[in-house]
Amino acid sequence: MIRKHSLWVRMCAVGAVLTLVPACDIADDLLQVDNPSQIQEQVADDVALLDVLLAGVVEQLQSSYAGNMEYAMYPTDEVLSGLNWEDYARMNQRIISYLEGWTASAFEGPSKGLRMGHDLAERIVGWAADDPTKDFNEELATSRVFAGYSALILAENMCQAVISPDPDNPSGTVLEQMDVFDAAMPYFTDALTAATAAGNSDLENLARTGLARAQLGRGNWAEAATAAGAVTAGFEWWLDYVDISGGRNPLQNTSHGGNFTLGINPLFMGTHPSFDGTGLSFRDDVVDPQTDPRIQHWPSDRTGHNALTPLYKLFQGLRFSQYTGETIAPTSAGCPACTGTDEDDMMLIAEYDTDMLLADYVEAQHHYYEAQAQMGADEAGVLAFVNARRAVGNMAPVALTYATGLFDELRNQRARDLFMGGFRLPDLRRWTRFNAGDGPFTGGSWFPVGVHPNTQWGDYGPWTCFPIPLSEYEGNSNLTKPNDPSIPPGI
């Protein structure tokens, strides 16, 4: 089934205080207060506000997901940044500091989502105990699964994190990446239990996909395969954006207008053979190589926001709702399914109302088959899946084994299917941890090394994750700032 979550109210939370944005319009006037800018915690304990509170939990993840997805692309080989802001250039160069503002955004958005989802789930449990005649399982499953996804994003993108069960007493325990994956998993398992009790198969599949993603990140291959293998064919869960202020897809400005900010990295998947290790050699009319509809870009480069970096504007891939399956490459003997679509008729990476997949069956299948490959199991099944995905990309089937590069081709297809979906950073981190030395870059690195394609920036740095930001150190007296913040604390 296809599931979309539409939202009609935007809620915000900081610590134990829930605040209502003044511009929000609560249609049924549930809230009647003298000061609508701040609603105290005890007011939020009213079960009559459940739908409003649940919408706030969902919206918090939706509003931060696209931003965190964008941050997660910059330190990888996926995109080039054309932003005229030095901190973003450094991020694209893998030089990351806990002093940068976007580092705070990468941490604070998911942390807020985790806090909101956790707190609402606790309230729902209390309301259910007070009135056993009412069924709260669907609401409980939703609040827990979205808390799980918030924790999962922290695990995938942050070097370390702090999770405080009591916001009035911030934790001084710094969690490593594997610890944060561990923290995410109970939310998914509890959500699955509640979703099953509610008979909601979409929420069941969302919980299973999130759990599989967390287990894969943790290196629990058998558990990842079990969770992913139970996701039913055709499942999709979309984050629903609308062309209304406050509800728009924030990635729209990365591709539109003269100040667009993103282009494909010529290092990514060999999609553009223009980088020789010493500099960019972009050229016009890059048409014939663009046979895979999942990764399409302008045939000619332009400079965007910084008026410096050559960028090929990106078109929508499988994770975006207006994906068409069309190609810039024309129909040919080698690609009979190619369409030769004019660039002006292709859909840029995001419109204001472009929806994005949070989870789907194809993603779950990738988790399942990578888990199998990591265990050296089901070689025939992995090969069949790889060839099915190659067919989507207008690629001929291959006859590979684990000994002759099958796992590498599985990774190749994963990168194409999940392109621009926020998976590249956690994927590269996972392979760095569990498959060290097998990467395509110098020294077997999974991350690009040496000179950055924008050569005036110099070499890539060592960072592969985001540190705990300054805002958390300053707001949490139980933490100690790093002695040398230039040294990454983890992979």
C-alpha cells in the first residue's frame, strides 16, 4: 500500500515545554488560552489534543528530514555544493566543526523529534490506562515509529549524541554511533507491536523498515534481514509537502533559479567522467552517458549561488514523487528504453510540493540483500535482485559472484535506487566500519580523498560525521567541550 501523511498544524517543542507557533490555525479552537505563544506541559496532557500533538510529532520529523538529508549528502561523493557560504563549502570538503550553525541543525532537529515522539507515547500509554475502552494503538505506533526515525537519523549522521530521558536533568553520557542505533531500536519494536494490535499494515511496514535500517547500521545482519524480509511488496510511506508557506519541500531552492546550490559530484558512481584527480573538466552536452533514469542531470554545467563551482542541476530520482523514469539519453540499440527527453521537460530535484519517500519496499529489499551479502549468504538471490535493479537503470544483466564483485554491484545499485535520499553518508560510514579497505578511492577509502573536485578548496578533510554542536555543550552543563575539536571523534 501507499501511505501519505498530510499535516495541518505545525507544533514545536523545547525540553519539557510545548509551544504553539502563533501563526498556526487550530481549526476547531481546541486551545483557548491567554498567551497562545506558550502552552504549558500540563495543557498538553489533555487527551482532546491527541490529534494535534500527533501531527506535531509527524511534522517535526518531516520538517527536519529534508534538511538532515541534505546535510548528509555534503560530506560524501554524492553532490557538489555551490553555496556561497564557507561553512557549507567546508562541509562538502569534509572539514566539519562543532562551531558551525548547520551542525546544530543536524543535531537539534532529530533530537527535538525524538523528545516529542517519546513524550507523546508516554502520554498515550497513560491515557490508555485511564480509559481501557479506547484503542490508542495506532496513535501509539505512530508516535513511537517517528521517535525511532528521529533517533535513527541521529545514529546515522552524528559522530556522537546525547539523549536525555529527563529534559530537566540533561544527560552527561556521550553515546557513540552504535549506542544510538541501540537506542533507536526499541522505538521500532514497540511501534511494530502497537501497529500490529491496531491492524495497520502501513505502520507495521514503516516500523519494520526503520528497524531493518537500524539493525543494518549496527551490523546485526541476521536481525536486519528478518525485519526487512517481512516488509510487504508495494509498501511506500511518503512525506507529504504542499506549496504553502511552512509546508514546502525545503530542497526546492537547491535546484531552481540562478542561485541554485547543488550539482552531481563527478566522483559519484562514474556518472560523469570529468574528474582526472587534478581538477574538473566539465563539458557541454553530457547526453549519451545519461541512460539510468534514477540519476539524471542537466547536460551542461552552470554556476549557481557562489558563481564559482560548475554544477549540473539534478533531476528527480526514485525517492521523489515526480520521478518519471525518463532519460536525457536518446533511444539507441544499447538503450532501447531511453527516451531522449529534453532537459526543459525533466523535473528538477524538488518542487515546493514534491513529496519524498521516508521508507518503501525497494529500500527494505536493499537492507535485506545487503545483510545477506554481509553474511555471504543467498548469492543467487542477491544476483537476481541486482539484475532486477539493473533493469530499472536500463543496464544489461550481469553474471557475478561474491568472489567476482557481486557485493560491489549491489552497493552500486543501492546508491542509484536511494540517490538523494539521505542514505549515502550512513552507507559509507557502515562500509568504513565493517568493510574497511574495500572502497573505490585511494587506499581503499569509502569516502573521497585527496584533492576536492573544486580544486581551489584544496584537499578533502578527515570528517565522516557531525559532532555534538556547541549549542548542546552550552546548554548541557554535564558535558565537557572537546580538547581538540579538529579531531573527529568517530567514523
